[in-house]
Amino acid sequence: MAVLGRIIKDTESSINVRQGDVVCDVVIEPLWMQLRTYAAGDVNRERGSKQNIQFDKQKAKELRDLLDEFIDG
């Protein structure tokens, strides 16, 4: 399990956008939320997860605040 322990807002880096059909799934349980991404085009999620991150509720709140900042900005 890759439990997210710290979120750092990086202001020095830039994003290298890669277009494609990347698939993601989300699993929500009472104490945890999990986000998994798969290779572009792997719509059946057969080739394994590229990233697997679990959030507790506190880290999910931190992520929500960053998402709000992004959406409202």
C-alpha cells in the first residue's frame, strides 16, 4: 500500500502534458480512498496499475483544498 504521507505544493516545476486515454479508477472505503492510474489505452485495466495511492481523510482534505485552488484559479 502506498499511503500518502505528505503533500508538497511544488512551485518550481512545470507540467509536461501528454495527451492520451489514461484510465483511472477510484475505490472509496470508510477510512481510505484509493486512486489508481493505468497505461494509456488500457481501458480494461489488464496491464497493471502505474500508480497506486491511498489517502486517509486528512490527506484527502488537503488534496481537496489544492483541487479547489486549481479549479477556482
